[in-house]
Amino acid sequence: MNTVDLHTHSTYSDGTYTPKELVAYAKEKGLSALALTDHDTLAGVPEALYYGEKYGIEVISGIEISTAYEGTELHIVGLFVNNENTELSSALDTLRKGRENRNKEMVDKLNQIGVNISYNDVLESAKGGVVTRAHIARQIINKGYALSNNEVFDRYIGKGKPAYIERKVMSWQDTLALITKAGGLPVLAHPLLYKLSYKRLEMIVSDLTAYGLKAIEAYYSTHSPSDVKCVKELALKNGLKLSGGSDFHGANKPKLDLATGYGNLQVPYDALEGLKKLLKGV
């Protein structure tokens, strides 16, 4: 069975594989295609595309953008986006500046409660990519204040914890419009991770579809067969295409592997074919 992975992260956001390493690993895993969907940045896409050509792996230009719907944080993946689109690039610059301010505030709060890490060390661990809470977590662990990412989030930087700062995000309407204007297909990522009632999820998906949502991730690392069936029914009801991926982050999610997630994930190439047909207007 030809399989694909349409949701992955590299060192340009909070993954631990460079785009080159990610594409090489996709080749090793026998994937037919891979989408790089880093948080709020397209900076790793050119490298991924280059090595896709070199290693014979179909690479799709993508991104993942956080947004909010009436207090619920949603993640929208954009697939096939033009990584040189100026309007999208400008919006992403604004998001990155907001992230930077938030990260600095979190480090200040950590220092105030006796967790002494420096923002310069956080920046260094990001190696020029988008700084996320995963990089802050890494420094907290390196300094001996916690043993794992889970502990860091549970004690310090998870929502409602002492050093947590709410992040400003783009509206969901603007997010959908920007991805579409950049030639991409907006996809609702991991719809069941939001822990919503089916009725509320159904309402959100309906509203997003009216504003340009084109697909939903039916195939995801945490989805059981009944979860896949549930999301497929939601897609059918709203005329959406199916997408999916592992949400691979490398060592930052150590038990979650590329292509197979927690062991049983399979995203069929048919899903990618459906998205391509939609892109072509077929």
C-alpha cells in the first residue's frame, strides 16, 4: 500500500530532524510523499523540496497555523502553499514576532519562580528556527528542573501553569483566507484532539467549511478505527476531502514515528490524490 505523511515538523519549528534528515527518513520508511508543515514558517520548505528531488520523494509545501474559534484553539494545516507568497510571508512574520514576545515573557516568569534559564540558550536550541515551548522545555530539562517534556508542561508552561502566557493568534477566517490566497488547501488538523463534543465539532467544521476549509485530518496518530470513521462521516457531511499525518516531531515526541505514528497509522496515497484533484478543480 502506497502511504503518505501530510503532517510533519522539522528543526525550523519544534521538530528535531532537519528537512534533509526528514526527507531521508521518509525515503527509509518507504513513504511515497511527505508534507512539511512547520508551525508558522515556510523556511524549511526549499530545503525539503531540494532533497525530495534528490531522494525521489514527493514533497509538498505546507504549514501549520494556530488559530481560535470562540476560545477553542484550532490548528489549520495549509498544503500546497506557495512558499514565496508575500501576503502569507508578511502575516507569518507578525506571528513570529508575537511568538518571540510571548516566549520572552515565559522565560521571565520562569526566572521569577526560580527556574533560571536564559532566553539566549532557548534561541540557541532553536538553531534559527521558530522558537516554541518545546525549546523552552528543552532548556528547563537541560538545567535539571524537570526530567521530561510532560513534567515541564505539567509543572511550568502548560495552560494554567505558573509560567504560561496566552498566545495571540490570527483569526480562523484570516487563516483560511491566507492559505487559500497562497494557492493552498486549508485542512483542519487533528480534529479530535480538541476534546470537543461531536455537536460542537460539527458546528465548527460547518462554519470553517463555509469560509473555505477544504479537508480534515481523518488519519492521525491517535485515531482509532472508530475515530477515523467518525471524522470521515464529518467530512462527507461537509463535502470535505480527507487528509492525515503522523504529526512527527522527532525526539520531541519520542514514541511517535514518521508514517506510522504510534504504530497503526496508514495515510493512503488516495487521500493525497483526492487533494490534488481538488487543487486542479477536478
